[in-house]
Amino acid sequence: MKVSQPGLQLKLKKWLVTFAALLFIGLVDWQGWIRPVRAAVQPLATPVYVRLTQAAKLLELPSSLFRKQLDMSKRLAQLEFEQANALATISALQREAQETVALREVLKDSRLDEQELLTATRISYAHPEIAAGSKQGVQEGMLVLVARTIVGRVRIVEPNHSVIRLLSDPREKSILAVTDGGVQGLIHGDGESVFLGLLPQDSEIQLGEKVTTLGQAGVPAGLFLGTVARIDGDQAEPTKQVLLEQYVSFFSAPIVSVR
């Protein structure tokens, strides 16, 4: 007695159906019966195919644009980085050129004594500094000059740099000074400008007069401080003051001298 296998019979039926279908399609194609159907369907299928292709391209477009934008962003970032490096190099070269020109001018028209040295400025957000300290012979109270004009004094000395207090700083000690006409007074600052004050109200002072140091401990006579730019004072007051124009600035000077 034979045992039936339903699974095997089902597989055999599927293979027979598949073989019959393939045989039928081959016979139909060999006889040319499918050509009219293909010719009738092709005009309808072609627009559908074209539209599907266009739709696929439209779906791909955002991805393509995103990739291009990402590549452009990377390139832009690289260009910005290269520009920053180039600008930094240019700034360094300009600074070196300014220092060279300033040094030549100082050496050409300067008579440095044994106690005077040249150094570069170092500007920080908190306070002005110079790139010289105790190792270079800098001491507290030394004068700082730009183009032979006193602009401040050394107040804090570190091994390789020093902090400067400018004449415009109200905390800086006064310096005795005198005008070309012989009028004497004291140098002081208001935080922004430099003044020659405590001048007698009846003293004769002219705009443009030079103001130099009178001479005192630590400050030799004859050092240039500026010229008279403005005369201030109330006639009812016993004294008056004048605003000085110094023509130079510590913050823009690549080279300063310390003495």
C-alpha cells in the first residue's frame, strides 16, 4: 500500500503549472500573437515610463543639491581658514615692517645713553606692557618714550615683561614741566588725555608751545612731553591748565625706549 505525500504532489503541480505557462508564452511569442498586444500597450507604457523616470530624478534632486551644498560649505570653511592664516601672516609682516622703520628712525635721530634700551610694545586688554623686564635691566619708575616723547612710566617689573602706567592715567605721579615761555606746572592725566596744570591764571601761554620736563629725581630736564593744544580755566580761579598734544601713542608704537 502506497503512502501519499501531499507536499510532494503540491510541488510537482507548481512545477508543471510553471512549465506549462512558460511553454505557452514561448508558443505565443513564436507564433507572433503577442506583437499586436505589445504594439498596443507600448504607446501607453512609454509616457508612464518617462514620468516615472522624471519623478525619480526629482526625488534625487534634493539629495544632489544637499551634497553640493555640503561640498560648498566645506570648501567655504577651508577658504575662510586659509584667509585667516593669510591675514595673520600679513599682519605679522606689517608689524615687523613697522618695527624696522621705527627702529631705523630712532637710531638715525637718537643719542641713546648707557641707561636707555629699545624694546617692543606688548598690548593686552587690561594694561599696556613692554617686552622687557628685570632680565633686560628694566626697573620700576623708569620712563617710557615713543619717538623721544615721554608717554608713561614702568610700574610693575616681571622677568621678561613690564607693565606701564601712561601719563594719561590719573594714578600716575605728576611730573614737573615747563613751556617754551618758562611757565611751570605739573603733568597729570584724566584717563584719556594729558594736561599741564596748576599754571598761574595770569601766565602767558601760546598755542603750539613745546612743553618739556623741568628736571626732578628720576626725570632728566629737557625731555619732550608735547605741545599746547588748548587752554582751559575759569578767570575766577587762581590757576588754569592746558591740554597737551603728544602726536604719538604707546598703543600704535612698535618700538619704545626705556630709560
